[in-house]
Amino acid sequence: SPTAGEVTIDQLPLREDLRGRSPYGAPQIDVAVRLNTNENPYPPPGELVDDVTDAVRAAAAELHRYPDRDAVALREDLAAYLSVATRVPLTERNVWAANGSNEILQQILQAFGGPGRSALGFEPSYSMHPIIAAGTRTEWLPAPRRADFSLDTEVAASLVAERSPDVVFLTSPNNPTGGSIPLGELEQVLRAAPGLVVVDEAYAEFSSQPSAATLLDSYPAKLIVSRTMSKAFAFAGGRLGYLAAAPAVVDALQLVRLPYHLSALTQAAARAALRHADATLASVARLASERDRVAEALTGLGFAPVPSDANFILFGRFADAPASWKSYVDHGVLIRDVGIEGHLRVTIGTPGENDAFLTASKEVPR
Ligand code: PMP
């Protein structure tokens, strides 16, 4: 907040529709156990760090030049990874990359949303979807989930048909609740959608469900699958998100992307990290089994964890979730208050971090 004599935000000629809004903000607090932003708790292996360093050093020698505007080599590498991971043959023409999947989602709404257009999402879900809609002046249409946070796709499909949004967001596994949407159910929504369906698969590597990429062939003019290297790939600090779609979607996004949006350093670092995908992704199975252990332990403590297919768990109930969140911080454990009454969300960490979380869970007020 401004000090005396400084101009305040209210004095700026800010767009009326942005006045009074809050920025996205997971608190970045320096405590011992940080389980609040769904990162991979395992730091990159030494060989990856060395390879990234070498790649960045080589790229640094060319920093007087703009990078490859189309990031073709990186998109080829991402397409190769995704083809293996999803068993759907994809080329660089199907893949687009940006600074985190947040930028991917923003580019999608810049191209396909905007004034006079709408985007629909099933809440609670990823809080950036409505924020990016607001930033691009896309009308946001919130739609409900069941009381247990799962998605009733029959209700969803009829709502989509009725409201006719230009873009539908489906998050699978859903953040912050953790459940995935089976492909058959997802297809119900796809069939009903008059416009685009963006399946946000930020946590797909942790999920037991097949990727929506399997449906790209059947719905080339409707489906976009969004992915990120921030979670399973342990590359949150590198900022690299991507999508899979028909080549025409990639062509459309070129109309709104800033030229040279992906720096030469980002492209080089991401390609080096991808060469070590096997090592990084080895943590996925470990995290999934830790997730199941933590869920079971929470149940044993009398909590109700929501079944999760991701690397986090939403759990309740608390009489006063914000007060309990604060008590966790006092116990040296940072988790997330996602604004769902009676609930908090914990990211799965290392076994030691999870134990610290479970110990604190015995002591915090309910
Ligand atoms: N989608 C979902 C569902 C997420 O949870 C996140 C990260 N919290 C993102 C997208 C964006 O992540 P990034 O920009 O790091 O790729």
C-alpha cells in the first residue's frame, strides 16, 4: 500500500471493471514446510541443473539476437513428449508454448473471448480462469458442481447448450478439488458446446484418467488441451506451459501472441529440462502414493479428504478455515485457504513434509 504523498490506485485512470479487484495471490511466506502452490517438492536432479546451465550458457552467447519467434524446436520436443505420454501422435503444428499455462489460457481468451463473448467454468475451480476472463473483458459465466465437488456432466452439458458460451473451461484433475473427468463424460460436454472447450490438464501426469488429447481427432474445431511443466516436471520457476490442438488453433493464437514472447533462455532451459523428463517424472508415482497415504491419515484423524487424482488434497471440515490456516502457519506449515467454506488444500510434499503437515493437523483447531 502507498505511503503518505504517494499516488493511490484510485487516483489512476484504471478501467472501471478492474476497480476494487484483488490480484491473484497465494501468500509467499517463508516457513519450513511449503505445501501451498502444488509444486513438485523434489528439486531438479544435478544432471538436469548442469544440462540447463550449459544450454543457457550457449544461448547467452546469442542474446544480441531475438529468439525463435515460433519456438519450433521446443514445440517439437513437447510434441514428442506428449505423443508418448498420451499415445496420440502429435507434431509441432499441434503444439503451442508460452510462459506458463496461464499465458496459454490468456492467449486463448485474447483470440476466442473478449468483449461481447463469454467463458463458462464449473466452480470451485482454478481461480485464474475468471481472472483471465476479466483481464480480457470476456464475460464470466460461473456454473455449479455437485455438493461433493464432482462434475455432473449431464447437467453441465445442458447448461452449456443453454448458455452457449464461446469458451468452456474444464479442469481435469480439477484444482482445488482434485477429481478428474472420465473421457466419456467429458465428451458429453464437448458434444453440447457450441464453441471451444479448453481442458486444463495442469495435473494430468498425476491422474489415472487418459488425456483429453485422445479426443483431438474427433473434435478438431472445438478442443484445446492445456498443459504445464510447472507441476509434474518440477519446472515452475522456468515458466513453461503449452497446449495441444488442431494446427488452426495454433495459427489463431499467433494473431495475439507478443512477438518473441518466449525468451531464448526459457526455450533453451525448457528443452534441456525435457531431456531429463524420465528422471523428473519418476517423482510422479512417489507423489501419488504419498497422496494416498496422506488422504488415509487425514481420514484416520477424523477429517474428510476429497478424493484426489492430483498432487494435492482438499480436506475438511473446519469450523473456521482461515483461523485453522493461520494455526498451520504457526506450526511452520504453509497450506492454502482456497476460499471454500470449511476446507483447506494441502499440496503433497516429501514424506518428511507430509509428516510435519499430519503432525500439525492433530494440533490445529477444527
Ligand atoms: N491451470 C491450473 C489448473 C493450475 O492449477 C495452474 C497453477 N496453479 C495453472 C493452470 C497455471 O500454471 P502455470 O502458469 O505455472 O503453468
